[in-house]
Amino acid sequence: MPLVQSLAAFDLGQRRRPEGADLPSHWAQTPFITRDHGQIIWQDIPANAFQDVIAAELSVARAAGAEDLEWKLYAHDAPDGLAEALEAQGFERQPTETILVRASDLGPAAAVPGLEVVKIQTLEEASQCFNLALQAFGNNWDKTPEDLLQRALGGEPFWLGLYEGQPVSMGRLTRTQGSDFGGLYGGASHPDFRRRGFYRPVVQARVQAAADMGCPWVFSEALPTSEPILRALGFETLSHVTGYLYRFVD
């Protein structure tokens, strides 16, 4: 699929639906923005309305009891001046991630000696995944094992890589209602087991699952740590995204 068509399909599936179309249950759209679980994922705001729209979205998030609000700006459509307007109102710029995409025809994962990749089904497995997340993300991980299991058994399945019984890699798969793209999120490896080929099979397992559920494409918002692995599996750059985070203070 040509890049321009891929971008249009990605935006239509993951960020904005036409007026009158059915929306995913966790989306809300106004003429200016799309909200996904409270996160801003699309915007089309006149420059003279930046401050008013930002203030309105902060009010919505505050009223909902949110601890923070993230506003995601995509390189292929971020309007000039919006990043500066967000920072002027207290948003903090987060690391820029590369949006990588490929067709979901990757095929099954190659076996790695000593590594078992399991789809999380039990609280014990969820606890192992939770502990791995703490090792990989530190205190930035804000879920509990029970939360993780609920998500894994619902619409966001998780996979866990176990090397000789030790949790070494993880990742989840999401699919937005009505989208042709499966999203690879939450990828991580244990710091003591990196660069040993343990993360790649977790990627391959999720891509295969996306194909099985009918997604022709998969994507990842990749940081530099995972980007080389994904590129080696045939992922290509679609765009870039930068989050701007506002933290509410009690």
C-alpha cells in the first residue's frame, strides 16, 4: 500500500471517523478533536482557537477525575504552533516515537531454544507479566496484576516470553473497533535478558494473532530500543508521534 494511502487508512482506523459514523465505545469526537480513553489522538483546530480548545479539554479531563491528560501530535498533520501552545499551558513534551507498520503476513514465530511464548490466561501469568513490567518500566507502570488479567482476557490480549521459566519479554495486542490495524503496545524485555532474541518471538506471536483476527496491517509506536527489532522484521516508517503530557496537581 502506498504511503499516502497507508496514512489515510491509519488515520481513519485509529484516529478519526467521518461525521455520523459509528465510533468505538471509548472514543468521543468534537469538531476539533478525537478523544480515546481521555487521550487526544486527533485535532483540527484553527490557530486562533488553540488556547480555548486546550483549556476546554483540560476541563473535561479534570471533571472526569483524570490524573493526567496526554495530547498526541502526529508529524504528518500537527498544525504549526500547537506544540508551543500546549507547552505554554503546562504540557510536558514526551519522547518522539516512530510509527512503524507492516502487513500482518509475517508468519509464525521461529522457535528460540529455552523460550516459551504464552498468551496470558491466569492471575499467576499476569503477576509474572506485572513483575516484568516493573523491571522494565520501573514505577511508571501503574497497573495491577488483576487489571492486567482483566485486559488480557478482554480486548487486549498479552503475551509473555518465559526463558527457562523466567519472564523475559512481553507485549500486548490491541484492535480499535472498525480498524484494519492491529496495534502492538506494551513491549518490554527484562534488562538482564536483552539482546538475546527473546523479544522478537513475542512480536511475531502478536502479528500472527492480528492476522488471525482479520487485521491486514499491524503497527507499533516504537522507541529506539525496539525499533531495530521491528525493522529487521520488515516494519517500515509510517509517521512519527510526540506526546504532550499534562499532570493534574491536587
